[in-house]
Amino acid sequence: MFEDKSFIDILTMGGWTLYVLLVLSVFSITIICLKLGEFYTKSKVTRVYFISKLVDKIDINKLDFDDIINFCDTLNSPMAVVVKSGINAFRRDENNIIEAMEREIMVQTMNLEKFVTIIGTLGGIAVYIGLFGTVLGIIKAFHNISKLGSGGISVVIGGVSEALISTAAGLFVAIPAVIAYNFFTKKIDKFIINMEYCSSRVYEILKRGN
């Protein structure tokens, strides 16, 4: 059916909803690529590595705050930012060390979740936009048949098949978006667990006075 048609021709057959889905697809893929790069970079530092290096520095340098903070600054990891906030709070002789780190965990979680909800929303609405385009296409096909006053089953099937392009496009946009949303949600949960573990571990170390 589409052997002799260009990409623009197929878009025209699908109607304006196909153009909307094309824009959403580009937007979704862009966000997915950006978040994949961000999460990959921030996942390079493992919890075991970070804690072991941090404990060694605290033991060796006898709470050399500048050295610990500089170490945290060299790492692109939410764990390092959380620990740095706790070290700074301890350095200022604050009693609410754990609260300072918990506040930073909330900030880092919000940063990690940025644009992720948009991907989930796109995955949810893309299917409905595609179905809406299909319904409009079917209505248009039957309207044209009634207006011409002629047409058999082949004409009806041809109109319906063109209308279903929107549904296929909606699924094409929605499936990767939903998969990416679930993947990013799991990764964020893992980041949160690591940040909370590091927060608790550093609090114990500082309280022991090492």
C-alpha cells in the first residue's frame, strides 16, 4: 500500500495527528537520550567504591574537611552531593546533620526526576492521540463514500487502513516512552536508596568522631 509513497505522503494520509505524533516522537527521543546520558554518568560511581574511599579518607586524614569536600566535588554523583552537605553541616557544628543530608536527597531526587514525568505523560497520551486520528480518518472515509454515493468493500478497507496509520504511529511513540519511563523510575529508586545509605553511613562515622 505504501510502496510508492514518500514519508510526506504517509504523513498526509494520517492527517494532522500524525504531525503531532511526529513532534512528540522527536521530543520524547531527545529527552530519553539526555536522561540516559545523565544517568549513565551519575551511575559510574558505585556505592561500594564511594563509601570505601570516603571511609579511608576520614580515617587517614582525621576529618580533613577540605580534602573530603574536594573528593566529593570530583565525583558527578548524587551521593557525593548529599555527603558534602552533611560534611558542611558537621563542619559548622550543626546538630541536624542527618536533616541537612535528607534535604539534599530531596533536591537531588527532584533533579533526577526532571523531565521523566514528561516521558510518562507522552507514553500515556500518544496512544490516545493515535486513536483519535484513526477515528477522524474513519469518519472521513465513510463521509467521502456517502458523499460520492458509491464504493465497495475495497474502498472502505482502503480508507480504514489509511486511518489506522495514526494508531500505529501512536504505538510507535508510546511503547519506547513507557519502557523508558519505567527504566528511569527504577534507576531513580536505586539512586535514592544509595543516597539514603550513604547518608546513614556518613552520619554513623561522624558521630563516632573518626
